Amino acid sequence: MLAAMLIREAMPDDWPSMWAFMEGIVRAGETFSWDRGTSESQARQMWFPKPPGRTFVAVEADGTVLGTANSVRNHAGGAAHISSASFMVDPSHSGRGVGRALGEHVLEQARKDDFRAMQFNAVVETNTRAVALWRSLGFEVMTTLPEGFHHPVHGYVGLHIMYRRL
């Protein structure tokens, strides 16, 4: 775990550092369900949702961006009390607690924003580290869409829908 890590709201000036690692994750197409050809401008627009959505970065004391997350209202109307979130950690900082810290932060913020639950719509089942992390933070796999994700290495694999009450 990084002792000097800070999680804060992302600012427009953070984007170049964020995109520097996000682009590789998107292009690899192994853990994230965006089109592998997503442009930088499309990614920026999707990653910075309009309120009540939020975007966060985890940074080291020197300002290095380690990872990022966003949270959004998952549904409207009678289901507007359900949130969702997405996460990307710079692979060069993987295994250092960045994802866990972002996950804990997003969950706490969703509680403060009066959401009652969080639902992840698309967790690739072969992303075992993410699945284990989300389970350790109290999420359950509610269902798996068989062959819901076309993985560039493993072919068609399941796509988990995960949930936890806040």
C-alpha cells in the first residue's frame, strides 16, 4: 500500500497523465468494455460524467497519477438510487493498493451522495484480480452473461454483473 497516496477529484489538468495509461488499457481490450478504437476525446467525454457523476484520481505525493475512477448514477427514475463506477489503474503501479483505495473511496462517496447500492455492469470474468478485489469489498456476482465479452486472447468469456448494498 502506498502511504503517501491521495485520492481527490480529478481536474482537467490531470487528463494527459490519466490518458497516458488509460489508452493502453482501452487498446488492449482485455479488461474494459470500451471499443478498442475509442479516441482520446471520446474517452475524456465518457470518463468525466456530468453531475451527479464524479471522477477521481489517486496520486502520489509528487503528483504522479496512479489510477482513476469515475462514479455515475447507474439508472434513472425509480432506480436512480443505484450507482455504478469504473476504474483504471496504471499497470506500472499495479499491486500496490491503488485499486482498493479507489474502490473504498468511491464506495464512501456514493454513500455520502445518498446512493443505496452500487452495481457494476461489466466485470470481465477473466479479470480475476478485479473480481477478487470487488468481492473483498463486499460485492457479489449477481449473474454472469455467458460469452458476454469478446476477449482478444481468451475468446468469448463471461461478463459479471456485480452488486453491493451501501
